[in-house]
Amino acid sequence: MLDDKTPRKSAATPSGVTPTRRAPTADEGTDIAKTKPQAPQPFGEMPRSIWVVFLAIWCVFFVALLSLFGGRADVLFNLGVVLALGVMYFGVPFVMLHVTRTKTPPAPTRYIDTANGRMSQREVLAQIILIPVLVTVAIMAIGWIALHT
């Protein structure tokens, strides 16, 4: 049993520097081996609802085009080409997302980092759907004017 009068050995090295404890490595069976950094996922930072609204607006756009201008064969051909290009333009990123998706998606956050800084989900939704909504409204207005003049 040690009492207060017994001298204790110092952990200092001969140079007088106390060694610091080194960090465990993955080979030592710690939690470091279990936690791997997740690779960033394309489109993973935005919630699914934003993409659903975005695609729904484009579907309304094509339905408006078809219903307003789709009576002739040449118009149907042009709409088919535009639709095929749209499917390719919007479909390739979603296929790439499906191929690169990991088993554990990132946790949804209230804010999304953009090139202009952090934005809330509502602000991002407003920016993403602004042009499709305006184009759809413009096509409906043009069609209404064309049919009623």
C-alpha cells in the first residue's frame, strides 16, 4: 500500500517530456473501423417532395401542350420529340442517382447548401419550380388566346 510519503514514478521520458496517448487506429478494433465516411449522394440533399412537385409541374406542362395544340400529326410528332428529350434530360440524373445510391441515405435537414449559401427547403422549392410554373402558365395563356381569337 502506498502512502503519501512514498515517491511515485513519473511517466516522463528521460528528456522530461510526458508522452501523449496516440489515437487508436482502425486495426485495433475500435469504433473507427465501423464508421466509414459516407460519400455525398447526387440530389441527396433535397427531399423527395421537391422532386415530385418539380416533375408534376412538367407533366402538367406537357398535358397542357397536348390538350391545346395536339390535334395535328406534325404537332404530335414535335411534342413526342420534346417529350423524349425531356425524359432523357430529367431521366438520366435519376438513373444515375439510383445507381450510385448507398444503403443509408443522408438524414434530411431543414436547410440545403447551395452555391449562394444555405437556404431553407421552401426557398429551394420556390427556386426550382418557378420556371416550370411560369412556362406552364404562359403555355396555357397562349393556348387560351389562340383558341379564343
